[in-house]
Amino acid sequence: MRRILSFAVLGVLVLCPSTWGEDQIRLKNGEVLRGTATKFDEGSMTLTFKFDKGTLGYSQADLAEVILTERPGVVEGRKAFAEGNLDEVVSNWKGPVGEFMGVDNPWVLECTGGLGQTYLAQGKVAEAEGLYEKMKKFYPTGPAALRAEVGLAEATSGRDVDGLLKKLEELKGQLKESLRPLRADREGLAEFYFSRGGAYEKKGEVKKALEDYLRVSALYPDPPSLGQRAEKKAQALRLANKDLVTD
């Protein structure tokens, strides 16, 4: 009986290790470190990481993978974004974005893109443009760069919907659509189609808008908050246009 209890206690220790909640970085030389990421510095383009041997800065070029525990406010901001509570999105996501933009991590990119979308929805175009410009600097290539370009296209187009659609069409060649796109590519696709859906909606082309919102919610629902918001947008369009049918 004692032996069984010992194994049970051991099982609890294995399932509930003290390292839960830690961040992890994997360097391109293969080294893996566990500890706490504190901030990404714009000037040096380094991530400050605190672990058992001290606190060091690791350049963006040396990082192969960064796994960050979601910071306070991320979950609350995600819910607020999906529900369209814009002020709550800003209050919850502005801090984490300011600390970690530059890190290639799913929730960091979700919060960054979502904060930009929120600024646009609030009419804070200058804030949105500044954020997307910084995002473009931090993520010069790949799907994150595409997401920054999409945001900039929207921020710099103002009320010129046709101009926005033209800019988005020019970016379409960068999309990587496939049966099983990678997470980062899915998120780029989601940002693109959500933005284009919004442009079509403003133009009054509700069928095209609905198709793009459904494309996001059904095919590319990452990041989760954007997928949920696209679904709500689609539902609203259907309620307002009872006879609306998609192909």
C-alpha cells in the first residue's frame, strides 16, 4: 500500500512540476534555457532572460524558438477583443505588447495584431500606424511581416476603401494557402481576409464580406480572438441580411 502511495505522490509531482509557468527559449545552437523573459529591447533587438545562472540578453538572430507563458491580461484581452470591448482590449494588451513585441510567439503576435485592429476600430489611426510600423521593423520577413503590411495598408488608406482593396490585392501573392498551412501562415491568412472582409463591408459588398469573415472563422481561426470576432461579424451580417447566401 505504501509503495502504491509513493507512486501516486510521484505521479502528482511529475504532473505538477514547480517549473510550470516558466518561459523557455531554444537557441539556434541547440541550447535550451528555462526561466523568465522580462522584456524585448527595441534598441538592441534582444530578449532579456532571467534564469538560474543570471540575467542575460539574447539577440533575435540567436533565438530559434521562444515559449512564453501568457502574461496577465492576455486572456482578458482576448475575450474583450472577440466581444468588441475595445477599451478593455487596449487596457489588457498594451502592456504585454510593449514588453514583448519583437518575440516570435503566438500570443505576442495575436495581441500585437489585435491591438492594431483595435486602434483602427477606435479611429486611432496614428497609434495603429505607429504600432504596425514598429511591428514591421521587429518582424521584417515571414508571415508576421505580412500581418504588419496588412495592418499598414488599412491604417494608411483612411476612408479610401478602393485604395485599401488595391493594396490588399498587391499583398495577396504573399499568402501561403494550402490544405494544412503552418500556424504562422494561418494567422497571416486570417489577418488578410479579416481586413479584406472589413473593406468589403464598408463598401457595401456584404456577400463578399461575409465570405471573407467565414473564411477566417472556419478555415483560419487563429489567432483565436480574431477567429471569434470574425464569426461574430459574420453572424451580424446574416442577421442584418436575412436573404444573404454565400457560394
